[in-house]
Amino acid sequence: MGPGPPYVSFVHLREVQIHPTPLERFEPLIGPERAGALYAAAELARRALHGRVVFIVNSTEMGGGVAEMLQPLLAYSRGAGINARWFVIRGDEDFFRITKRLHNRFHGALGDGGPLGERERATYEAVLHENALELAALIEPRDVVLLHDPQTAGLIPLLRRSGALVVWRSHVGTEQWNEPVHSAWSFIRPYIEQAATVILTRSEYAPDWLRHYSVIPPSIDPFSVKNEPLDEQTIRSILCRVGILRGKPEVPAIYSHRDGTPGRIDHCADLVRAGPPPPSDVPLVVQVSRWDRLKDMLGVMHGFARRAATLGEAHLALVGPNVSGVSDDPEGSQVLDECTAAWRELPHAVRQRIQLVCLPMIDRDENAAIVNALQRHAAVVVQKSLAEGFGLTVAEAMWKARPTIGSAVGGIVEQIVEGESGLLLDPPTDVDAFGAALERLLSDREFAERLGRNAHQRVLEHFIGSRHLIQYAKLFSSLESPHPVQDTAPAPGP
Ligand code: UDP
């Protein structure tokens, strides 16, 4: 532990409420055979974890793929009789500036270009020390602690002292190793070498010195507010209600909360747009992402703008969270400002066809329902990231049978099979190729629909939560054996 200043007044671990969900929910979707494997894995885990708690720890409850996944995976785990609890650490601005620096470097980018030296380490460790003190009070020997991402890696040595089996999971990484990537791994190496094991999204992300790791790709929950089916009228009504589409809601803009209680869209989006919203029959191209440079919202805007004349009447919506809503992402407002400035520079006729949308983050389910409606309404969904650990937005769009264009980077290449279940953009910086892919999908609707159908099937086979839960169950059940499950194969089959 470095000395560092005291951060006590900033630190309060928060426990997130979870509503248990029965595993049986999957069966109609995956069939009896796959469901049988899921029930067997749950039984294995129940026996291995009897009387023990699984503590899940990350740095935000809302915004981004990790938070998105934790909610359903914990809900199913609790539904299966596993005592899984989710805690969110708290840090201050300095802490999240450092962890964002790490995040960028894990993806090969320098981010703010700042250092990762002893001073940064001391700040990082001091914040985590305060969080660890609170958490350690709850932990008993042989409990399992699953820490997510670089923000929590420094907790490993501290929590091991409680006798817990501490596992670290990274959702970040790149196959293109450069100096920033090595520096990020070096920063956290002293911590993660003390983990019982490590989980990665792809084996390409493993540094050569990492001896014990498993590969578990992310997944979506088909039944979540983000992914559940919505009828056409409700989709349009939600999007009219928040201000993205023209017109009055035809039916109430409602959805079901995860616990089954009714919800209604009460908050509007913050919009940057010239003129009225597009009507619902105009094709809408959509990218939904955090406002992060590596998501390349600017590249999407420029690719669309350059080709606008050949894209018929299509409009573009660049959609992200309200920038004050994602507590662990300090760059959001800068990136949104950059996008707004670039949008102002566009010719008026193009500007009228592009809107920047910040979604309300007051209620997680309300936000998810709006994203669901947007992805379902989209004529084409785009994820033009410059780097991507996995890219859950791609699986979400594919599940909704949307024709999808994704960059050929990171986990996106595990999801999209080029020309079969979507289009891959290689290299992701090729703005003209991006425009051409958009034109192709908007003009050849038959091809686009075929890609969408295949995409749905691919997600059903590889990327829904039941597969993910089975992998966790096997890993956790084997943690105390001398050789915990070391699954380093690429995305497993159904
Ligand atoms: N997301 C959201 N609301 C927003 C923007 C993003 O719910 O306004 C969600 C998106 O639907 C997806 C997640 O955030 O579930 C982003 O995950 P991804 O893996 O694509 O990227 P990350 O943010 O983790 O880098």
C-alpha cells in the first residue's frame, strides 16, 4: 500500500438491489437440452458455494457494458440459490481520472496522456484501501470475490487477507499490443498476480506473463428491459415521447420494470438538433455508446455526412447517456462537446439529418427501455469503435435482428461474421468504407434483413446469459482445486 492522502469522506461502498429471476425463464428460448446443462451447472455451484457469499464489485451501477451485464447475471444467480451480492466502489475525481487513463491504455490509446507513476499508484491505492476496509468487514474466509475491471484490481491483495478467493475479471483489452497497453498491464500486474484466477473476454488480451486465466465472453439478457420484445406502436411512442421522433405517442410510452412492475417514460432526452425530429418512416441510423473517443462518434458523423447525398432520406442519431450520469467516466462531457462542435461545422442540410441525443439516466430501466426502442427502430445499427473489449451494443442490436455494421476490432469480430450476420469495417478508421457499408444496407433491404435474421440466431447460440452462467458456475466450483477451470477457448458454442 502506498501512503496517499486520506479519502475517507469520499468512500462509501454501495450495495445494488437485485430482484431474483428463475433460471427456468431461459428454457422456452434455449430448449430442454441447453436448459438441462444450465440446471446442472447451477446445482454444481450451489453445492460448491454452500454457505458462502459471492461478492461482485465494480465501479458503476449504470452506464456501460459491465453494469448492464451484472444486473441480470446476479438476478439469475440469486434465483438459482447462490448468495451473490453486488457492491459499487466509490472514488473521487482523481481516482477516476487515473482509472480512465488506465482504461484508455488497455485499449492502446494514451487518453489524456498523463502519467501512471508512483503518485498515481498512491492515489489509486488509497481510494481502494478505504473501500476494502468496508468490504472486508463483510467477508468470511472462503467467500468468493469477483472484481471487475482495472478500477477494482488494487483490491485484490487487500481482500485476500480476509481469506476470500479473489477473482479478477477484465472486460478491457486489445489484440494490438503497444506501449500504452503494456504500461497499463504493468500498473496492475502486482495486484492481479495475487488473484486466485483471472477472467478475460478473449485470449488475445492476455499478457504473456499471466499464467492463470479463463476466457468468458460477455452476454446479453434476452428478457431485460433493454432486450425484451416491444411492439411497433410502443417503440414509436417511446421515441416520440423522449423527442427523438416526430409526432405524438399513439399509445402510452410504457414498459415493464425488471421486477414486473409497470414503468412509464417520464423524462425527455437532451437533444442537439436543427429543426424538428424526423418522422418515424424515415430510416434511422443509430449508434448507442458512452461518449468515449474510442467509440468514434465523430467518425460515424463524418462518414454519414460525406455520403449523406447517397443515403436517401436517412437520418443519423448518435446516442449516449446524459454525461453527468456515468460516474466512472470523466471524459464524457468533453467528447460530447467535441461532437457538438463538429456538428455545428456541418452544412445545414446535413446537420438537419443528424441529431446528438443524451438519454436520461435517472431511472436505469427507463434508460434501457429507450435504448431498446431505438435499437429496434433503427434501420441500421452502427458500432464504429476504434477499440472495443467486447461491444455489448453489437450483441444487443443483433439480438433485435438489426443489420449491424461493427468495426473489425476486439470482441466485435467474435460477434459479427462478415457478410453473414453483419458487416465488419476494416480498418475501423476507414470513413469512406463506412459510408459505403451504410449505403449498401440502406439500399439493399433484402440483404440487410437476411443479415439481421442471421445475427439474431448467432446471438441465441453464443451470447445469451445461460452460456455465461454455466461458465461462471464451472469456474467457481473449481476454484479451490489446484487447477481451476482454465477455459481459454474462443467463444464456446451453444
Ligand atoms: N448504454 C445505455 N445507455 C446509453 C448508452 C449506452 O444503456 O445511453 C448501454 C448499451 O446499451 C450497452 C452498454 O451501455 O449495454 C455499453 O456496453 P459496451 O460493451 O458496448 O461498451 P462499454 O460502454 O462497456 O465500453
